[in-house]
Amino acid sequence: MDELLSEQLEESKMLMDEAIEHLEKELTKIRTGKASPAMLGGLMVSYYGAKTPLQQVANVSTADSRTLTIQAFDKTAMPDIERAIFEANLGVTPMNDGELIRISIPPLTTERRKQLAKQVKATGEDAKIVIRNVRRDAMEAIKKEVKNGFPEDAGKRKEEEVQGWVNGYNKKIESIVETKEEEVMTL
């Protein structure tokens, strides 16, 4: 009985770790005014009729802090890559010179920075919701085990342990969100 509960709690902790990883991954997609290949991370290119990740058809790198360069492995894919960037609606315009696609990242306006800061907060709040849902499931599992004969005082200790994890993860989320907001708001 104790082993089953420990397994469930380990799974809960793993799900909380995954929520943090997902948050960090999502925040890399939010543009901060600096060029980053991560901006194009989820971009899918229609390559010979199949949706293919951009990283599999081209090399994405930063030329400087405001410019991304994309070099296709197959030059015939250049128009498809360009089209995918337009369709992704990233607020940038690709320039194709036949050899490279260059993307200049325009400086962010104050209004856009505020919108991005709100988006960062919302993404952080989504991660907190995931953490709360995992906590709820863990607490239900503990209560169920107590009902089935697990010692009540041990159940209370497990609940306090889970709450401690949740507090730690929430602090981590707040720290990550605060750092990203600062990054977005600095010129």
C-alpha cells in the first residue's frame, strides 16, 4: 500500500517537473526583441507535401542580435520555408536572396512589450494550474489510501510533503516568469 502511494507521488513530482520544462520551452518562443533560433522552434514547413520541422530542412542561426539566417539544405525548399514563416504570423518578414533567408527582428514597441509581458504571465499561470491539478490528484490518492487503511498521521505527513513540493514549484514558476518579464521589458 505504501509502495503504491510512493509510486503515485513520484509520478506527481515527475508531472510537476514536466510542467516546469514545458513552461520554459513555451517562454523561449516568446520574442524579446533579440534574434533567437528558438523563435522558429515549432515551425513546420510543407516539404514535398509533408509537414516537416524547419530544423530538418534548414540550418537556423543568428547573424547578430537582430538577425536570423536560415540556410536550406535543399535550395528548392526556400520558397516553402519562406511561406511557412509568413503563415506562422510571427510579425517578421523573411528576405530570400536565393542562398539564405534573412529575418530582421524589429525592435519591440512599448505596447508590444506590455502585451508580451501579459502573455508571459498567462503562460506562467497555466503552469501553476497544471501544478494545482497534479496536487489535487496526489491529495485524492493519499485520501483514498487513508480510507483503505493507510495510517492517518502518515497520510497527513504525505499531504504536507506534497504541499511543500507545490510551494517550491510555484516559487520556481514565479522566478522564471519574473526573469522572462524583465527580459521582455528591457530595451
